[in-house]
Amino acid sequence: MSFTTDDILSALNGLMVNWYDDEKRDYGECYGEEADSEEEHEDEDDIPTKDLMSHNYRDLRVLKDGIKQLIEENEKLKEQCIELKNEKQKAMEPWLGDDWEETTLADWADDIEKQKAEITDDYQREIEALKEEIEELQTSLEEED
């Protein structure tokens, strides 16, 4: 089973709604004086997550921050993926045309064979034209002799 970002955020939100305020209050009761002695904070939410003492409140904040970080990283990866796909498409279009993603190797091989036949035909015509020129030159040389 895979979960969407919305599924994960919904589950986290459910935990936050049910537990966050209670755990925050409990954290303040457990560590309020101890935490405030190091640095003065009006509210536990003002304390950077990394500086929180071990507690369920800290665990909820780590989950919230961690999931937010993962979502941001996932979005960056999606953007990079789109950029790479666009670059690949730009690189492939000159050879395969606009529908390059739908082109199979067999199609590509057929296209190469067609191009090869066209090139062969072009060269064959050039060879025939050169042969005719050679024959004309030989004929004109023989007439001069």
C-alpha cells in the first residue's frame, strides 16, 4: 500500500489536533523552568525543534518538521525530473520528431533503414550521373583523337 502526501499530512494533522496542545502543555510543565534557564522562550513553539528535550512534544515536532522537509525535497526532485525530461525531449526531437516518447526501437530501426535506402538511392543517382559524364568525356576524347 502506498500513501499520498495528503494521506500522510492528514494523519499527522490528526495527531497534532488530538495530542499537540496537551503534549506542549506537558512539555512546559516538565521542562519549562529547565528549558527557560538556558534561553528565554515565551512559548514552546518558539524553541527550535533540535533544542527540545526528549518528550512526546518533541517527537511530534520532529515528525512535523521531518515530513515537511521530505515533502519539500520530493517537490524539488519532481521539478528536477521534469527538467531532465524536457532536456531529453529537446535532445531527441531532432532525430525522432515530436512523438519521440512513443517511438519504439523497431520504429527507430525502420526509420534508419528508410534513411539508409534514401541515401543509397541518392548516391546511386550520383554514381549514374558521374558514369554518364565519364562516358561523355571518353566519347569527346575519342572524337578528338
